[in-house]
Amino acid sequence: MLVALGASPLASNADAGERIAVLVSSSAQPFEETLAGFQAYLVKQGIKADYEVYHLDGSAAQSDQALQMIKKSGARVIFTLGSVAAEAAAGKAPHIPAVSCLVLRNDTLAKAPNATGVGLEFPLETQFRWLKTILPKAKTIGVIYNPNENKKRIEDAARIARRMGLDLEAVEVYTAQDIPSALATLSKSADVFWGLADTVVLSPQMAKHILLFAFRNKIPFIGPSDAWVRAGALYSLDWDYRDLGFQCGEMALLVLQGKTPKEIPRATPRKVLYSVNLKTAEQIKVTISEEIADKARETY
């Protein structure tokens, strides 16, 4: 079974114990770190586990066979890593408790009645608090969004920003073709561009255009991930993947002890790391304090 679907033997224990199925969207390093943290937590709690790991390689099509095998295995819980795996477990194994991690949007977990877990999205209060820490002079936050995807999130963000002494200027777009004019509009008043996760706005096709516009207009861009910082965004909040695994391990232990996912509140990351691009800061003439630079997980 460990050979099927690219299953990984590194996660197996010699001694049989609690059956835990692991459904992995990708074999990228963050997924491996999170799984290692999950396993380490359960070992620390004295839990012997028999892991069966299934790699989907980013393809939802592979999930059918994996879930069929998981159902037959008698797994007591499914640990999913990534959105593809989380959605597959929710839709194709609704009667098996699932603990999900590395899910980009927290509302994905809300749609799964058999799942709890830790979403990647930091609370808006956390995001704006770090904005004020790293860019204390910024007062007006510019953001472009697709209302079909992010209307409620923008409404919440506007309310929270006001409470924290910030202004949120949001411009709606429906297609990628709307983005250049939206950027031009925001450039007249925004002190910073906020890269809100949005499939229309932050698509791979638009990344270069958005970063170049922000760079040329000397407006800091807050990226949604470290990859954007490497590409030229000023900074992004990042995750401690091992600790995310620990958080999910805590939830899985509760499931093994008899609780249902509905009884275990979904959570957000409890540790906040960040990356900073000091070259971008120099070019757009933004001052990053020495303390902020020294404490960054990565600097570029």
C-alpha cells in the first residue's frame, strides 16, 4: 500500500498502532516539515501510529483511488496537507474524521463537516498589526479584490482597519484586464498595497505586472508568501511549518481520544514568522528598522 500512489515509507512506524492516513497534495518541503511536526507531537504524547501516506502530486484525479484504499484500511483519522487533499477528504470520505493543514483559505475548512484543522490564513488583526510594526508610517492600505471571492473578507478588513486607525481603500475587479486601471487608481492614495489571496488578482500571470507597478511607483507591496518576497514584494508573513504540524497533532490526538471534528475548534497559525526584501526597501526608499531585519526568518 505504501508503494501505491507514490506513498512514502519514511512516515511508517515498525510497531503497529493507531491507523492514521496521510493525504498529501504535494511533496514540497513545507508539506514534509508539517508532517514531521505532526508525527513528532504524537510520538511525544506516547502515541504509536501506523501511517499510510498518499501523495496526490497536486492532482485531484488521484484522490479517488487513495480514498478508496483509506476507507478499506480502517484509518481512524485522515491528516490532510494542502487544499487539494482537504477537499478530497471532505468530498469522498465524509464519514472519516479529518484534520487538515496547509489550506490556503480558512473557509475551506468551514465547508467540510468531517474536518477540523489549521488554516494558513492569519487573522486580519494579526496582518494589520504587523503592517503597523513594519511600516509604522503607512495609514492607507490599498487592495484589489474580486467581490465574487472576497466581498465578505474586505468588509471585515475595512471594519478592523478602522478600529486600528488605518484606512482601507479597496477596488473591485472581475477579470485580469481590470487590474492595471485598479492599480492606477490606488496609486493616487495608497501608502501600501496589500496582497490579499485572490485567484483573479494574485494569479501567476499577474504577479510580475503587480510587482513592477508597485516597484516603479515606490509603493510597498505586502506579499501573500515568501515566494513573492523573493520576487520583489517588501515583506510577507510566514509560517512555522513544524509548529503547524504540532497544532494538528494536538487535534488528531483529541480525535483519537473520541472527540469529533465538530467538537474541536478550527484554528489559525499560532506562530508568526516573516520575510523581508531589503533590496526592495532600499530601491523604493522605505526604512526597515534593524530590529525588524534581524528578527526576520529570511532577508533578501
